[in-house]
Amino acid sequence: MRLPEWRLLEVARGLASRAGEAIGGAAGALVGVFQAKGKGDSADAKPVQVNGYVAQVPSGRRVYAVGDIHGRADLLMRLLQDLRTDARHGEYEGRPILIFLGDYIDRGFQSKDVIDILLSNMLSPFETYFLKGNHEQAMLQFMGDPGVGPTWAKFGGSETLVSYGVRPPRMQTSVDEWRQACEDLHTVLPPEHLHFLSNLDLSVRIGDYVFVHAGVRPGVPLEAQSEQDLLWIREDFLMDKRPLGATIVHGHTPASRPYKDGRRVGLDTGAYLSGKLTAARFEHDSVEFITTGPRVEAAAASAR
């Protein structure tokens, strides 16, 4: 049975984290194959149809959303520069809205730098919202219970520790080493970073769009969604065909290019391995994608 693309990217990530640069290069090549499939000459700005009507943001407003960053401060800086340039063009009311979909940390070695950037004046032209991802949840859990360290490490937590100057345990099963790493992280973590991580939103609704990290559970009202589903859901959300009460904009599930249909807009393009961090611009009834690589057309429902 053919694995879905997001699982192949997850496998590639796992290989890179376990076998170092040699296998990491091979994993990168694998992602490169996906990227070659997805390249297009221009961005896709077509409307999103939802149950016979066209999804829209409020008239006169411009909204940007950014997918999973995963410790790639270099890509974040490039994308923010592009968004600041883009925001200077066009006619709209007020400051543009900028929503980050979570997973700022882990896997990449620039996690601390990513949060520094998110707290900097680089974002001053925008009205900002920061959503919580499952990786931020895992880091906060580790800070309260060092016993979850081995699990967090499997998600890329060791790279986050390194970014803060904390030595990860040499033995993944060492309780004492994980306890020490937890104490060291508490010591060096800037108070503003802890405040940031502890006060992330779970969802934001703007017009006909609801922005979340992972997705929503079909059949459950949007206002009754659990934090577990908003941060972790995958197949039950992606494979379902029922209407959701809004168009869901999400990250969490990596793909070679952004995805768009009447139910959802997916923005995780595997930045950690692919080198491609993706944002979407929502204005009136159009959706356009902006990436750190070549602009690409979204994968459509018919192509799945």
C-alpha cells in the first residue's frame, strides 16, 4: 500500500534525526523529489468554494497565515521580509492580520531564534495571532515533568534544548539527565519566551475561515473542539468529507506543496527538511500562496 505523502516526509524526518548528515541528505533528496512535482510558475489565487458559497475574509481586510516553522529561523526571516513587502501593495483597511499556525520549535536547531523573531519588531506592521502547536505543548509538558523528555526528544526536543544552550541527555533513558536538562532549561529560558509559550491561542476565526494547528474533528461543533484534536488530529480530519462549518486553515501535516479545497487549506510544507516555508494570503474571496522557494499552485482535491 502506498504511504501518503505526509507519512513519507515524517519518515524522512525520522531518518535525518537518527542517522545524521548522510541520511539527512538522502532524506532531503527525497523531499526534493516531492518539490519538483509541485513547482508551478505562479501562485494560485482562486476562490475557495464551501458548500456552494465562496469563503471570504471580512471585506476590506487582508489576512496572512504561516505554516509550521520547526526551528528554521533563516526561513522565517526570509518569509517575513516577503510578507512585509507584499503588505505594502494593494488596498485594504487597517493593519494586515498575520496568524502563525504553531510548531515554532523542535527539529531545527534555531528554535530559540524563531521565538526571538516572533517577539521582535519584525512583526510590527501586522496584527498578530500565535496558535499553539503540539510541539509547544510537548515542551511545556517537559518543563512540568522531565519524565516526558524521551518522548519529546523523539519529536525533535533535543534540538530545541541545544538552541537554548542546554545539553541533551547522552542516555535517552537516564532519569537524572532529563531532570538536569529540565532544570537547566528553566534556568536559561527567557521569561518572555515562557510567557509566549504559555499564552498561545488554540484557534482564531476570521470570516469564513477558522485557523488551527492540526485540524478539527468532523461532527463536533467548532466551538466544542478539544485541545487534543486541535493540536494532534490527522487522518480523521484529512480523510473525512463532511462539511465543517467553516474552511479550516491548518498546518501539522507536511506535504510537498500547500493544499486547498472547500473544507481546508493546508500550509505545512515540511520547512525543516524541504527548505520551503509557506504562507497564505487571504483577501476577499481569494487565496494566494507565498513560499521561501518558487511560488507554487496548491494541490487540488481532484489531485488527491
